[in-house]
Amino acid sequence: QTFKNFETILVDDGSTDPESINKIADIGLENPDVEVVHQQNQGVAAARNNGINRARGKYIICLDSDDILEPTYIEKSILVLETNPEISLTYTYQQMFGVLNELYKNSPYSPLHLIKDNMVITAAAFKKEAWRKAGKYKSGIVYEDWEFWLNLAEHGFWGKLLPESLFRYRTSMQSRYVEDKDLHWNNIKKIRDLHPNYRKRVKNLI
């Protein structure tokens, strides 16, 4: 990354694959600045929360193991957040690679439209203070990131799109994302049930 003043926390969510276990061990030995956290398998939400709890920085970026940040991602994201104090979240376009190879231009941020469509990428940069005040990631649901962005919005922590392709999202035939799509509408209903007064709250904030 072109921005150098950041810490890396690697959360091992109960890996059982020998290749993964060896790779994680190598990272810990070869990169003393990387903090490796081991936990029993608890899922995405718990892994994110446990990593963020240990973070000392003002801003957070959660990067899944199969995705990639472009070299200027942190620098440009932090610049947006530092120069827009009313903003607590920033995200970019995403370049899909793997099975699908195409640029997805995410929509500009809209707190009202967010309940209909998640325009925010998984690796969005956000204020740690917002995460603490809004209630962290919830376990036991499928679209944990989307639900978290909704929770931030209900507490007045809103976002801004950085219209550049700085995030690379890996696609494959067999992945958690593909499996989730089969239950897409049930997952959406579950999320909306968690936020029955979302529109009213956001309109009041506006």
C-alpha cells in the first residue's frame, strides 16, 4: 500500500485445511508486524469483530482472504474520510475476477436506497468509533456486511462512493457467495425484519 501507517491483523477462523494452517504460520514467522489471531470457527461476523477489537487505529478495513486491494486503496479511502468529517464510511468500484471478469460500478451512497440494494463493498473503510457505537457485526445471518452498513446508517453513520476501481473481488463457481444467492430473498427478508423502522429512522435523520 502507498499509505504505510497501518496495522495488519490476520484472523484465523478455525482453519482446518493443512495448506491454510501452514500458510498462516509462515505469515506469522515472516511478517513480525502482522498480528495473527486464532479462534475456533465462529463465522465471518465474529472474525471481523475479534479483529476490530484488537485494532488500535481510527479506521478499519476488513479484507477477506480471497480479495485484493489496489496499492492506493488505503491512501485514497483515508483521504476521503479525513477531508469529509460528516462521512463515516467510504467504498469504491469493484473489479471482479476469477469466473467473472468485469468491472462493477457501484451506485453512489444513499442511506434510503441501502435497504433495497447493498451498494457498499465488503472491504469498505469505516470509522472504528462508528462500529463501536452502532453495535458491531451480527452473527447468525448471511449478509453480515450489508446488515452492518444498515445498522451504521440507522445511527447516522453514512458513506460516500470513491468512483475508482480499487477493490478486486474474486468470483468462483463454489463459494459462500454463490451458496448465499440460492437463498437470496430469504436472506433479504431476514435483514429487513431486523430493521423494521429503517426508512422512518433514516428519514428523521435526513
